[in-house]
Amino acid sequence: MRHPRLWPAVTAVAAALGVVLAVALFL
């Protein structure tokens, strides 16, 4: 994955999944 323009989207998706998993585990 050497597409600098895609990294912001990838990081955003990863952060969203992390938050969802954190909330799911917290609840």
C-alpha cells in the first residue's frame, strides 16, 4: 500500500473500526 492519498481514508476507517470495537467491548 504505497498510495499516500489513500492513507487518510485508511486511517479514518481503522480509527472508526477501533472506536466501534472499543464501544462494543465497553458496553
